Amino acid sequence: MLTPAEWHTLDMVRHGLRRAEIARRRGTSVDAVKYHLANISGKLGVRTRELRHWPGIPTTTALARRRRTDPTMTTGATTQLGTIAQISLSIRDVARAERFYGEVLGLPHLFTFGDLAFFDADGTRLYLHRKDEAEWRPGSILYFLVDDIHATQERLTRSGVHFTGAPHVIYTDDATGVEEWMTFFEDGEGNTLALTSRVEPA
């Protein structure tokens, strides 16, 4: 129902990005983003301000194929929280942070994408995100690795946990086809936590 460009725009909305930031990342205008959102809203019958919580899954993704073939994905048997998969830190300068974490601390560098740099801390991924000085704050986000991100979100929601949006694809590895899904929630103390799921192609 949605085009690839519309899915990409929708996933950025579900990731919490504002229209201006979506336009910057996609290399388009804010009006183009508004146009995509209007089309998405019309196709889905969901108001624009509710799109962040729309739970749809692209049928072309590995997760959709897995949910069709794996009975445990719908029984709730895979909702146990796993190990912490990723920790996020805000930084001011990507190159400087790469030198510190890579050369000074000796962490293996995974990849850098624009303002984002990733390192491996003995199996836990360290995610560094450059922020402007006015936006920078010390702190981190804990990302819990789960098998079924939708079932886990549903279970936690029933327990009163507030999620800021629906699970969505944030990255697909071109070499392996592994998809990364994510959704964010709050701990009641003002901290942000996240669920993340890595789905291998069928």
C-alpha cells in the first residue's frame, strides 16, 4: 500500500524525528515530507498526528515473513527481555569521538553514518550521536534486545508502560539483510529506554 519512500518517511516519524530533520536526512524539502505524510495518512485512514503509533509492518520485510512462518511470534513465548544490546551517548564532534573511543579506548569501530558512530564494547554496541551544543546533554539510553518486539511492546503496554511510538525499521544491513527494529519507552523517572530486535531474512 505504501511506497518505499513513504515507508522510509513513516519510519522516521515513528523514530520521533521532526519534519525538518526528515527533510534534511532525505535531501528533500519540508513540503515534500508533508506531501508524503498526507498521502500516508490518506492511504491508511490514520490522522497524521497518530502515525507515530501506527503498528503496521511492511510485508516485504524479514520480520513480516518471520511472523507468517514462526508460531512463537504470535504466542507471546518470546517476550522476555534479553541482554542490553546498545547504549547511546551524545557527543559534540564525531571525528574527535571516533579517535577517543577507537584509538584511545581501543573499541572496535563498527561503522559511521553521518552524525552517528558505532563501536563494539565486548558485544554491547556503543552508539554515539552528535548533537548541537544547545541540544547536548550527558546521559544514555539502554536498548534491550528482544526476539519479538511487537509482542514485547504489547506485554509491557498492558503493564502500564508508556511507549512513544510503534516499532519500526531503523536499519537494514545490505550485506546480510538483517533488519533492526526499535521502539522507545519511559521508565517513569524521566529516562528513555528502548526495545530493539534484529531480524534475519527468512
